[in-house]
Amino acid sequence: MRRLLAAAVLIALLSFCLGCSASATFAQSQSPARAQPKATKTENGISAADIDAAKAAHKVWVNLGTGIYHRGGRWYGNTKDGKFMSVDEAKKAGYKAAKRD
């Protein structure tokens, strides 16, 4: 009986220690210093770098489906069908500015 109890305690200790080392390994792999930056893209394939470059060039995002252009905000570079262009190009093509950006 003592041998059986000792074996059960030993198995419990080993499984606990193995679980601790696995948790420590997992925590280390999830640390922010080791995390690789994600290349995020919107639903239309525009990357965050493309959006930043367009903002720096003072371009607007034209939603081709609605005919509205955005200077920034939630929909800037994030509509399904759209493209970047200058404000003058957007106005000349007949697009209207968004009321809320």
C-alpha cells in the first residue's frame, strides 16, 4: 500500500513539474520581446505601410461603391472597393467628401 501511495505521489509531482516547465516555455515564447510584428492587411489587401504612405502624401481614400472619399478615420483604406488619390482628382471625378471622418 505504501509503495502504491509513493508511486502515485511521485507521478503527481512529475506531471506537475513537467506542466510547470511547459508553461514557462509557453510564456517565454509569448513574450513581447520575441513576438514578430504582423503584416496586417485590410480586407482589400492594402497594408498598414501603404496606408501610412498615402497619409504622408496627403491622399484620400475613395470608396468606389459609394462615391465618397475619406481623409482619415475608420474607413480610410478599409472599404472593400476603393483606391487612393489626391483631393483634386477625387473632386474632379465627382466624388464627395465624407461628412464624418
